[in-house]
Amino acid sequence: MKKLLLLRHAKSSWQYHVEDYDRPLSEKGIKDINKVSLKNINVFKRFEIILTSPANRALHTSIIFSRNVFAKYERLRVVDELYSFNYKNIIDYVYKLDNALSNVVLVGHNPAFSNAAEYFSEKRPPELKTSDWIMLEFRQNNWSKVSKGIYTYESKKS
């Protein structure tokens, strides 16, 4: 059995005139990801690795998440391929995950994450808003064959 958790980065700030890649989190985003990660700590502790987009807002989200859930950063990896807005890139990345890993968190961006969640799910999930997450549980034991996962969804508004 494989578990994939897709976490959309927290709310970013448009206050600064920087490239998309460099946009930081807003104060609201920081509060939201702290709340979400602490509220669901028992769910998140089961995950072996956190793979994040290198974009500032995703990386900052991942750092807060890692600190709150694991108190360390040893499970955190930055993955260039996750800076994508195309769900096909995310699907391809998931299919290539190391089968030694069973429980994986990806942190990244929409529309890619919402569309990837829909692709992997047996029924249509809600759209991921900032700081929302969806966990997909697959019957398959090989990442290259995962499909029709059963999802658990959590909104920061829950």
C-alpha cells in the first residue's frame, strides 16, 4: 500500500515585486500552515519524506510543516521538478518515486496538484486551496502502478 499526501503551499504575498518563483508567504499563509500542520500532526507523522518545490512559498511552507511535525528537517528534500503547474509533470514524478518509500508528502502548486489529485483518485476530489491537503491511499505497492486512490481531504477552513 502507498500513501501520497499533496499539500498546496500556503498563501503567498503579492506585496513584493518579485518573480513568481521568489514570492514569499504572507502572514496569513504562515498562520494557516502552522494551524494545519499542528492540527493534523498525528496524520503527518506517518510520512517518511517531504518533497517540495523549490519556489520560495512552497519551500517556506515545507520548512514550517517539517518543524511542526518532525522538529527536524532531515526528511525534507527540494525537488526542482515539483515547481510545475502542469499536472502531467506531477503524475510522471509520482510514477517514478522510489518504491522503498511508502508514505510521501509532496508540496507544490495549483492547478497541478488539484488536477493530479483528480487523476489519481477514484472519485473527484475538491480543489485544493492554499494550505489544503489531500491524502490518497492506494492498494498498489508500486508507485508506477498507483491509481484509483481513496482520498482524505482537509481544508484549512475545516
